[in-house]
Amino acid sequence: MKKTLSINLNGIAFNIDEDAYQTLKQYISEISAHYNTDEDKEVIKDIEARIAEVDKIRDYVIAN
């Protein structure tokens, strides 16, 4: 059984497995390296918000 972690994206709590966490962490790290100015911090927040939004929608669709 895979280990699960609780994370927070844009104020929304998610439980994800360790492999998904590592993938997400790497992705966010890469976009943070690309968007690395003070003005770009908003872009990173928007991307994280969209990831959380899409995952919530996916969870809703699966549940219904």
C-alpha cells in the first residue's frame, strides 16, 4: 500500500500518494524556476489554483 500525504493547494486540502506528491513538487519547482521574478509569483499562484480547481472538478465527476 502506498503512503499518502495531505497537501494544501490554494486553500484546498488534498490527499495524494507519495509518487503524485513528488511529481507535483517537481512540476511546481520547475515552474518556480522559470517564473522567478516578484511579478511572476502571481503566475505561480494562479497555476497552483488551477491545479486545485481541476482536481476538485475531477473528484466531483468521479463521485457522481
